[in-house]
Amino acid sequence: MVFYFLCVYNFSMAELFEKTIKSEETYNGKVFKITKDDVELSDGYKTIREVVHHNGGVVIAAEIDNKIIMVKQFRYPIAQAIYELPAGKLDKQNESIIEAAKRELEEESGYIANDWQSLGFIWTTPGFCTEKLYLFKAQNLSFVGQHLDKGEILNYELIEKNKVFEMIKTGEINDSKTISALMRAYKI
């Protein structure tokens, strides 16, 4: 019993940090950059971390008449079209997070919202990436017309809220940012 207590005690008292010794940029692209970092762990062990640095983005759970605005688009890395909530990168100079959310909702769906609620943020893959997505719920919508960015091809659909939740349960929707935003918006 004493041994078990000491193991739990020592584990819970561990200092959790990693110190960067050296960082080298290995790739710098349009969407992200990658660094290879030499680090020292809190126990003194030295290792390497490869980090994808991303500006982050926004995700919008927009509801109109008990329907959720969903977009379907082809995602090249997984070679298939999937359902997602409207979303996009933070890439405009000096644009606030809420303005980015408003821009993305209008671009991708053609809707604007009068009521916005922040749902916090999520780290998408903190084991190797800095991407931070800000989640929003948008209501009281008006249609003004879709205007996609050049090279952006997607369809939007208004899908009954209950059907969207069923699509998550059955695995038809597997996009993590979409599931996270809907869970926070509707506490499912």
C-alpha cells in the first residue's frame, strides 16, 4: 500500500514542462510552417520535437429554423468529401477572431448572423501542432449570398439538428472541429 501511494504521489508531483534548446525552421508554406526543436524534458532527458505552426481558425455552428448549416467539401489529405461546419483560417491582417467567423460564415454559406456566442476554443492536435480553433454559435440568420474564395469548392446544406446529431452518432460526420463545436453549442 505504501509503495502504491509513493508512485501516485511522485507521478502527481512531476513538473510538466519542456525547455526549447534550439529551434530550426524546416518548412514555411502558405498554410503552416514546421520547426524541428531540440528540447530538454523536466527530467533532464533531451529529445526532438517537430512542430507544425498554424495561425488557427474559426468554426461556426449556425442554426436557422432548427436546422444546422453544414458544408460538404473534398479534403485532399483524406481523399474524400466530408460534412463540416463552416470554418476557416485566421489569415487576414489585423482581423479580429469574431470578424473572421463572420467572414467565413458569409463566404461559405451566404448567411450572416445577428446573434453570436463564443464557445471557447479547442487545440486540434496539440501533440505536434499549434492550431487553435475558436468556436462560435450563430443565430438569427439572414441570407445574403454565398461568395467563395477562389479555389474553394463546397456545397452547403441546411440539415435538421436532430439529423446532424444522428450523423455524428452513426459516423457519417467524423470531423473533430464540427463535433466539438456542436457539443459545446448544444451540450450533446
